[in-house]
Amino acid sequence: MPAVGRPGLAELGPFVLATDPGGHRLVVFTAAGEVVATLEPRDRDDNLLWKRPEGLAVDRTGGRLLLADRDGGKLYALPLPRLEAELASLASSTR
């Protein structure tokens, strides 16, 4: 496996979400492949929160997007309703 890892992918509405293990972020693409947003959460000391995000899964039952941080050894649960609302706002602004 490459040093930066393999990106995880998930479809959410009209968007494709991809982890960027080397960039420590989550990238949001349109179906046409245009980058419309990146999520790079930071802690209180302004350090990047995710060390090497790789896996992604949409958990509709639990209402969350699960993100696995391989090097951080953590599984993050991002609230799906909030994320979908933010992405809906992006969708209307990219039309």
C-alpha cells in the first residue's frame, strides 16, 4: 500500500465524498468531478484532527457518516442531517 493510503469513497445525494489520506481531509466532488468543498477539522490547538482518513461509510440507520482514521486509530461519526444540509446548500450554489 502507498505511504498515503487508499481513499475511501461514499455517495451522498448528488455528491461523491472521498477521503484524502495524504492531505488529512475529506473532499466533496460533484458527479462531474469538480471539487466543491474540503473538510479539514482541527483541534483547539489548530492541529489537524485526522491523521490519515481512509475508510468512509454512510450509516442511514444511525444518521451518520463514518470516517476511519487509520493512523489516529479512531472512527469518527459525522452527523448526516447536518452534512446533508450543508451539501444541499452547495448543490444549490453550484447550479
